[in-house]
Amino acid sequence: MPDVLDASPYDALLLLSFGGPEGPDDVVPFLENVTRGRGIPKERLKEVGQHYFLFGGVSPINDQNRALLDALRKDFAEHGLDLPVYWGNRNWAPYLTDTLREMVGDGRRRILVLATSAYASYSGCRQYRENLADALAALESEGLELPKIDKLRHYFNHPGFVEPMVDGVVRSLAELPEEVRDGAHIAFCTHSIPTSAADTSGPVEEHGDGGAYVRQHLDVAQVIADAVRERTGVEHPWQLVYQSRSGAPHIPWLEPDICDHLEERQAAGVPAVVMAPIGFVSDHMEVLYDLDTEATAKAQELGLPVRRSATVGADPRFAAAVRDLVLERAGDERGQEVAPCALGALGASHNLCPVGCCPARAPRPAAAGADSPYA
């Protein structure tokens, strides 16, 4: 029998994700949830929903989260970590508030949260914390005893997140025709966000040109590129590029876009490109449509060989990384000296989001941070 691992003071882990529609009738209501408060007409939402309708109205994200849940529960059980794992979404069932209500009913009082976003940004961190605060406020209004909630640190540079992506890039390079393989460039892809949100991402001292969001991606990209060189013996040029832009065209967002980048690489005589979606935990809609559909079609139009490497998904190494992060945070909460595991130049991220970290567009309460009203 494995030794029992100590997760105290925590008594549950919550997988917190974005959510997605699971059928054609879900698409517009899901998009209404995502865009609530922005006054976007239903007809416009139907147009936006065409990406989902191409895939039968189903986003793969919920099934991918189910697979990750299974991987986490399997890893925890095999390693003697007695910590139940729950799942809640921001924008679709199972909804976060319903899941927290269930957890309180089950007697959970110290909850750790794993968000399916590895990097610092408003949409990737603070917005999840705002959703947690909203859910706690709803439970408080129902007279329920509120649990104490902490969020696991950003895991963008944890080996269990990085190493599967290295494998994915190496496999994708091997899939390219031999005559173009060694000359292939790597496009490290992530979600574009407004430059104003990027510049204010991370703690205040990290604000500036691109903020923590860009610096973290660049650091991971360099780690992966170095590992690929060691594995293949070839130095592949690389660049951080962006995808999935939305919003008003007059608002500056991070660039270059992946499709523009493919045009530039082809015009420069690059023989092939591997698209590596390092900004995404799993192959959800932004990966399936923006890379596998739109960017791949652009590459075919250009006559440019491309391959898209895999995301981490439910890789057992990622499940092991989550276990490591849980034990690290639990030890820290118990006052033990812990050695956080991280690759690259930036080191391990903070455990507690400080005041001013990834500020909101408009002030809203956020849980699981130094400014939380639910300490």
C-alpha cells in the first residue's frame, strides 16, 4: 500500500473551468452566459456560435475535463492522497455555485482550486477568483456556512505541464516530411488578450510591456525550444504568436495572429511550421477551430506544411503535477518549508495573488487572494 500523503488542512480539490455547450441547443445560452452584461444581440451570438455548430454544437472542453478528473482521481488513489475532487464551471453545467453548494453539503470546509488556466491574466486568473466570490456570496445569502478557499499557484512552468508539451512538439516535427523537418519553425500559440490586460497582468511590480502574461509564455517557450534542441539535435527558430482574438477592432490586442504569422513565415521561405498551443491545457474549441481549422486552412492555401502539437490534457504527468502542487500548498499552509518545482528563469509563481494583481476592468470582489472579502 502506498504511504498516506497529507493534504491537510485541505479536505477537497475543485477543478474550476470555463465550460462549454454539449449540444446545438446549448450554444446560444452558453454564449449568453459568457457575454452577460455586454449587451450583445442574440443574432450576433448565433453568428459567433457557428464555430461550435461546425462541431455539432459540442465543445470538447467538458469531456476533456471529465478525462482530467478521472486522471486526477486515479493518480491520487494510486499515491495514497485521500482528497476528493469536484468540478465546477464558470459558464455551463456543472455550474460553480452548484458545485460549491454540493461541497458545503458534503462537509468540505478547506478547498483548494485548480483553474484550467496556467498563466497570469485577468481572464485566466482574477476572473475565476471573481466567480468564486460571486458563488460564495450566493451561498452566504442562503445562510450556508462558507468554506475557506485557496487557489493553486500558476503552473505554467511546472515540469509536469511542460514535459508533455515538449513531447508533443518533438512528435509533430517527426511527422513533417523529412526534407522540411530540420528547417521547420515553431509557433508557440496562446490566446490573444487586450494589450492593456497583458500589461497589467501579474503582481504590480511585473506590470509593463506585456506584463507577466507575455513573460511567462516566453519563458516556457524558451524551455520547450531548448528541450526540443536537446532531443533532436536541431535548433528550430521560434516565436510566440496569438490566436482567438475577439472584441472591438479598435482595441489593441496582442499580435501577431497565427494566420498572419504563417503568411510571414511562408513569404520568408520557411519550409514548415509546428504550431504548439502552449497557452491551453486541453484541445478545446480555440484549438480545434482557430488552429486545426482556420490556421491549417491558411497553411494549405499557402502551400506551407504545418503540424499542430498536442496540449497537455489528461496526461498522467500533469495529474502528478497537480498532486505535487496540492502537497506543496498544503505543506506551506502547515508552516513547513517547501521547495516549489519550476523550470525556466522565472521560478515558482506566488501562492496568494497580491493586491493589484491582474486588476479587473471594474472593481469587483475576488476570492482566494490578498484582497479577498472571504479570508
